[in-house]
Amino acid sequence: MKRCSYLSNKVKKLLPLVSIIIPTFNRANLLGQTLDSVLAQKYQNWECIVVDDGSIDCTCELLEFYCEKDNRIKYIPRPKNRIKGANSCRNFGFKISKGGYIQWFDSDDVMLENFLLKKVEEIQGLDLVISSGIICNHQLEKQGTLDISPEKPLFRGMVTWEQQIVTNSVLFSRTFLEGKKLFDPKISRGQEANLFSRLFFNLPESRYKILSVPLFLYRQHNTSKTSQNRSYRADFVLSQVHNMLENYKRGKSSGNEKVIEHCYKYLLKFYFKTRRNGDWKNSFRIWLKILKNLKFEKFSAYLEIFVFGLIFNLIGVPGYRLEKRWKSFRC
């Protein structure tokens, strides 16, 4: 028998509906814990939309059980006409959601019981509210805490990782998101960083609130993107380069020197990472992108990178000495 929320319809009307959107792919072994934490929320006026990205494990059977258990949980396979990937699933979930507030959440993480209640209390009249989380291992044993502080600048802190903001951290007002570009389905790494950098840039301090209190468990394990990033993947590197270039431009337009320096140093890091891994095609692409953004802004750096990059990319001369020099380079 389906279990509905214990709140009466009259009480529900007084509380804003929160849409929890969870993309998933072959996570049946972890998703149950995530959904149990949703069911355990003290704030009860929510809908939970799980968008399946084509799982071939027992995700379908698991979701049938949870949908039968509580009719606020909805299981939706990603439409075939949408690009495969978590970003596409997140965007589709938003499209079919009904809540006045939007909470994207990952299918391997866990909400603490006050996760929704605390955020809904704090977001009233704002565009978004951000919370910290507890970093855990696969068994949900505490390893640390995401460093998030209301004392640090939002956009710069997010770009430089002074503000350790992840997908689960942010509750959005729907009206703030409507009409904006959401997750980019073409990138495979740094999806939330790509979205947040666009949404946080030039956002007035009066439109958001940062909570230092941890409200969720952030699991790190062998199949997480953070773990996978330790090995070389060209698609991950290209996605990160794209993000850094966009934030480099934002830093230049706003005169934010810390953002400029951070992004420039990481662009060089990714350039040498492709070289060390023999990815010459993408090494050449990144070299051209760096040159394009330096030509009219830092000509001495542009000239050095052009000459030595031309030699190393076209002739293949090892560039370890130059890499050491550029690691300490300041834009």
C-alpha cells in the first residue's frame, strides 16, 4: 500500500513544495540509503524525482519498491531523445518538477534529517541558500567537512575552492532558475562548478545565505568523479579547461586578480597534464586556447608560450624544465 505524507492537504498548502532531483546510473547498492534519508526528512512537503540514465542493475526494481512505499517518489527513465549523462537528467528533472524550491542531489549521498527544514527556513525571500556537508568514505565514516564560510566571497571562493560547494550544497528558488541555462550536458567533469560559476557571478550578497552547518553526508568512493579524476581522462581535462577559460574571462571582466591567477595557473597545469599523458591533440588545443586569451592582455607571456609551445607541440621536445618555470609563473 502506498504511504502518503502524514501532513494534511490543508497544512501542505502552507508549506512550499521542494523538488528533490536525483540523477542515477547503476547505483542500486547506494541509492536506497539516499532515498531512506529523503523519507526521514523532518520537512515533509517534497517530491523526489529520480531520473535514471539507463541503469542495467536492479535500479528499476529498487525504485518500484520506493514508489510503492511513498507516492512522493517518482521514477523517470531519461527520455531517449536527451543526451546521456547526469547533467541531462538533472535538467530533465527540473523541467518536470513542480516545486517552488529546487534541490539537486547525488544518488550516492545522504541527507541529514534537518537538511530540507533548515534550508527552507533560511531561503525565504532569497535566491539560494548554501550549506556545508560531512565528507565520508564508502561506509559513511567521517573523513572531514566541506569548508564553507559566510565570511568568504562566493564567486571567487567557489572558483578557487576556498568555498567547497558541491551539488548537494545549494537549495535554489525556482524563480531564480527559470529562464537561465542550467547544467551543460556536453561536459563530463566539474558540472556543478560550471553551473555555479555562471549563477554566482555578480550575484548580490543580499540574494543568498551561506550556512556553515553540515547538513548532508558527501560520500567519496572508487566510482565517484573525484576518485576517477586521479587517473587521466581526456574528457575530464577538456571539461575543466572549458570551465577555467570561462572563469578566466569572468575574472578579467571584473578585475578579480585572484580568479585570473588561479585559472591561468590551472590552464597551464592541464596543458602539461595532456603532454605528460601523450595526449598531443588536446595539448595543442589547450595551447591555442591559452594563446587566444593572452594575446592582447599579457604579451610577454603570450610570446613565451607561443615560441616554446610551438617547439614542444610540433617537434615534441620534452618540456620539463619549462614546465617547472611555468608552475611559478604569475599572470
